[in-house]
Amino acid sequence: MQKGRLEAFSDGVLAIVITIMVLEIKVPHGDELSDLKPLIPILLSYILSFIYIGIYWNNHHHMLHTVKHVSGSILWANLHLLFWLSLIPFVTGWLGENHFASLPMALYGIILLMSAIAYFILQRIIIKAQGKESILAKAIGKDLKGNLSPIFYILGILASFYKPWIAGIFYILVALMWLIPDPRIERTLRESHKN
Amino acid sequence: MQKGRLEAFSDGVLAIVITIMVLEIKVPHGDELSDLKPLIPILLSYILSFIYIGIYWNNHHHMLHTVKHVSGSILWANLHLLFWLSLIPFVTGWLGENHFASLPMALYGIILLMSAIAYFILQRIIIKAQGKESILAKAIGKDLKGNLSPIFYILGILASFYKPWIAGIFYILVALMWLIPDPRIERTLRESHKN
Amino acid sequence: MQKGRLEAFSDGVLAIVITIMVLEIKVPHGDELSDLKPLIPILLSYILSFIYIGIYWNNHHHMLHTVKHVSGSILWANLHLLFWLSLIPFVTGWLGENHFASLPMALYGIILLMSAIAYFILQRIIIKAQGKESILAKAIGKDLKGNLSPIFYILGILASFYKPWIAGIFYILVALMWLIPDPRIERTLRESHKN
Amino acid sequence: MQKGRLEAFSDGVLAIVITIMVLEIKVPHGDELSDLKPLIPILLSYILSFIYIGIYWNNHHHMLHTVKHVSGSILWANLHLLFWLSLIPFVTGWLGENHFASLPMALYGIILLMSAIAYFILQRIIIKAQGKESILAKAIGKDLKGNLSPIFYILGILASFYKPWIAGIFYILVALMWLIPDPRIERTLRESHKN
């Protein structure tokens, strides 16, 4: 199985997911500033989800960079990840529509958590396939970010029933954590090229 | 004709098909758990269709792997397959909207059956073009799965007018049958590389 | 300018155009056969448009195959073509919604005509850029199909105000004419490879 | 990081953005000419936005042509640009829906301005990464168009509260300015290939 087509398909799905979210921002009928006001929470949730899909696309790219042979299990673990990410437009729309109410906030966190778990499974399968000298395992190292993210998601899910805005802070924190460029994989790759 | 562009176009269509299905999961206005309840059948039908598109993408990829020259008939047989697959979001939405009623269940099976027939036609045309030493013909062999699938679809279509859930079981069985990784083509390919 | 990215972008737009048309087939609320009946004209117009986009994608591919350097004018002539093709989902939806009434039928023909003109302009620009020894000019030759199509479209547009179904026959005839595989470009290409 | 996947992802997003705008042209229920009349402003705004996305795709392509190594900051500056461009279908729909009223006209200009700023940031980051001998810096030169565009957008935004059609003229002027083929980058590239 060629890696190129897996990447192309994933890129296609992620490009569509990131773009169809904008269809949730329904064009208002009026032409006044007050007509735009109800769209603000929808826009805010769109921005957050846009960043999340961007992060996943970026990390996905780096991870696949270390893959040589695509097996059937990698393929399905990848589709499993795309499945959860494909639900992000739905929860984003629900979140914005309901002005960050408790349940939509919790469901948003659950979809993020499931995506993180799907990403983790894909990572495990790739590392297992690469064997002991796995370049990906080296690149990830202790994976502080990867371990912190699900904890923050769970805290966010729990917090959303108490004060939804606390959940929002948790989700924003995880996004910021990943936005900071991660030099680990690139560095390890560069070193492995040297040897 | 280059194979690359046929693959890219097919990947694009399949990526869009798999993603726009999510647009059928309409964002509910309320923010309570009861507002999500009517979405459960829509989500379930989405999951089944997502797996089916994944299977088609996977098998399509393997099949085209054996193709060298893309003729006009391969191109149109491929578009014919994409046509039936493009109707899956519609029947998926209808199925979920009507809580797995008889007629939607039957139509779902009919679209699956037509897709399988279109896939079979494409396979025949490729094998014919490859001649006696067809690598694809060898790879498929007796093609138990390929022969069982249409029978299960037909049984499902018939069953849907009696008890729709029996049809559901048939459609899930076919999906599970294909989800189990198929080492035939990969093995045959590997052997042909050796010689 | 690299040809690859022009092809990829065109493939992307065409893949989306061919797929979003299916969104016009709105999921009916009922689950009976009578609920599907109003969808028949929408499905029929979808099939015709699907074939037209398939033809354009196919011919576009063959035409670009002869291009080496993509200039700014080729790029914009290509976008001009994509613009008219992007309106096909709209006219397809309007045609199906109004059961092949006169005006939608005429507008459908107008969009097909404008697409054909845009295609012709793109062809001219490519041939001009290739100079006297243009491989594309040779491949097209007398271009019977290319000359007949706009005449049939115009006849269809005129006929649609008299009897819409006559217009439909003209549009179907053009589609059938192009569906028959066109060995000219491939043959000329093969010969040019020999020399 | 490979440039190819960044280009493919950007192409995908732009192809979707340019195509989903057409979904804003809702299919009218009637089949008479008067039913099409309210769609004229929507079609006009669609044409303008189609040209803008075409210009961005074209310039984006030329700019990335000079890039060799894609860093994390280039990647996020690129996503930032795609974010603003992804909002164009929304403002296009709002503009057409309200027949070019003041506020939609101003917001259209604001999104164009933000896209231009995002493009400028991406350009700066690429030039900085290329160092003193930046091929992109040479290619852009004094960048008259790049400097005039934001001024025209701001004039348009201001004018939209006075006479919206003046804003329209400013936006059309910028589009025309960029439509005229820009030989600078290609020429500089060609010269750098010679040396």
C-alpha cells in the first residue's frame, strides 16, 4: 500500500471537515450589526475547531512522515481517527448554536477525547509496526503533551456541567499547548538522517 | 491516461462522500440530552456508511494498484462506481431520518448492491485488459467475499420488508466480512514482485 | 507554473461539483414509495449532470496531457471553465425541482453552452501557446464533436420553450456523443511518442 | 516537512471554498424568470468572490514555488490565511442576500483586508526564512499591488457606509489589478534558474 494515497485521502477529508464547518455559520437575513451578534459564539467555536483540525493535520503529517509501509491496521486506525474528526463540525455547530451550554460543551470535549484516543491508537500501531528501533517512538519520547491532553479533556468534560466556561479554558489550553511548535520529531528525524 | 489522476479524482469524490454525510446530522436547537436522542439512528447509519466507504476506498486502492494503463472503459466503469457510492449519503440520511423503516432499509441495500455490481464490472474490465496473466485475477482468486456480498445484500433487501433489523444484520455482516484484512492481493503482489 | 497543481485544483473542484449535486436530493420525511416519487426528476437530472461532469473531467485530463508549460492565460481560462461548471449543481437542482419546465431546461442548456465555449477558449489558448507544431491541434483535427455540441445546445435551448423534452433529447444526445470513447488524442499522442 | 502536502491541503481547502459558495445560490421553487431575479446579486457576489479565490490560489502557488523548507511558522501562517479565506463564502452569501447593503459590503472588505494581511504575514515569514538572498523578496520587489490592495480595501470599507456601490468599485478594481498577469515572480525565477 502506498503512503501517498493514504495521505491524500486524509488531507482531503481534513480539508473538507475544516471547510464545511463554515456552512454552520448561516447567512442572516437582516443587514444590521445586531443580525451578526448571534453568530459570535458560532464564530468563536469555529475558530477553536479550525485550530484543532489544523493541529491534527500538522501532527498527522509528522507522524506519517516516519511511516514506510502502510498495513491494513494502520489504514483502519487512520479511518477511525478521521471518523471522530468528521464529527467536529457537528459538535462545533451545536456548541455555537447553544452559546456554550453545558451538554454541548461536554460533548465537544468527548469528541476531542475520542479523537485523541484514536490518534493514540494509530500511533501505537505505527510504533509496533516499526519495531524496537521505531523512529516514531524515539521522536515522541515521553510525550508530555500527548499524556496531558486527554487529562485536560476529561477535566473539561467534568467542568462543563459545573461551569461551561471552565471547560472552554481547558480546551483552549490544550490547543495552545500544541500550537507551540514541537521540535522533537523534526529533530529526531534530522538526527536519524545523519546516522 | 495516467493512473495518478484517476486515483486522485476517486479519492476526492470518496473523501467528499464520506464527509458530507455528516451534514445530514443536523445540529439540534435545544441543548439537552433529549435533543440528541433523535440523532442516534442517524449516527448509527452514518457509522455503517462510513465503514462501507472506507472499505470501498481500501479495496479500490488495492485494485488500482494492479492497473498500469487506464483506458476509456476503465475510466467510465470507475465513474459508474462513484455514481452509486455518491448516493450513499442520501440513503444514509433517509435511513436515519426514518429510524430504519422497511423501504429506506431496502433502498440502502439496493444502493449497496448496485455499488457492488459496479465494482464487479470495473474488476472484470481491468482483468480483461490485463489479459491471461492478469495479476488482479490471480489476486482475487475464487473471490468468496465478492460473491457472498451481493447474496447478503439481496437477502437484506428481501428481509427489510419483513423485519428491517434482519436487513441491518445482513449489511453489518458484509461490512465485518470486509473489515477483516484481506491478505490475498498483497500476498499475490509480493509474490509477483519476487519473480 | 507546474501543471500538477493546476490538475489537482481542477480535479478537486470537479470532484466537489460532482458530489455536492447529491445534496440537492433532499432526504424526504416519509418512508413510503410515494415519498420518493418527487425525487425522480431530481435523480434523472443528477444522472445527466454526473455524466457531463465526467465527460468534462475526462476531456480536460486529455487536453492537459498535451500541455507542458502553464501560463497565466491558461490558468485563468481554466478557472473560467471551472466557473461555468460550478454552476451545474444549481441548474441541475432547478431542473429537477421544476420537473423539466421550459426555463430551467433552457438555462441548463445555456450553462452547458457557456461551459463548451469556456472549454473552446481554453483549447485555443493551449494550441496558440504550443505553436504551429501543436500536438493538441493535431489531436483534435476537425473536431466534429466539438463543433456539433454548441449547435445541439442552441437547438436544445430554443426547443425548451416549445417542448422541453425535445431539449432534453438534445442534451442527452451530446452526452452520448462524448461518452463514446474518443481515440483521436490518445492515438496522436502515441504516434508523437514514436517519432 | 514536505511542501507537497501543504500545497495539496491548501488546494483542497481553496477548491472547497470556491465550490461551496455555489450552495448559497438556493434553487428557487418557481420556474419563471422572475424567480431568478433575486439571485442576480447573489450571482454577482459569487463571481467577484470566485475571482478573488482564483487570485489567491494563483498567487499562493507562485509564492510557495519559491519555498524549499516548510517550517512550523509557515504552516500556521498558511492556516491563518486559509481561515480568513474560508469566511469568504459566508460574507459572499450575506452580501448577495442583502443586495449589497452597507454593513455586508463593509464586512466583505474587512475579510478581504484580513486575508491580505494574513497573506502579507505568510510572505514575510517565508522571506525571513530564506534570508538575505531571498528569491521571493527579489521577485516581489517594491510590491506595488501588494501595497495598494489594503489601501483600496480600507477605502472600500469606509465608502460602504456612505455609498455601498463605491465600495464595490474598489473591490472590483483590486481584483482587476491582480487579474492582469504578473510577470515579476516568473521572470525572477527564470533569471535565478539561469545563474
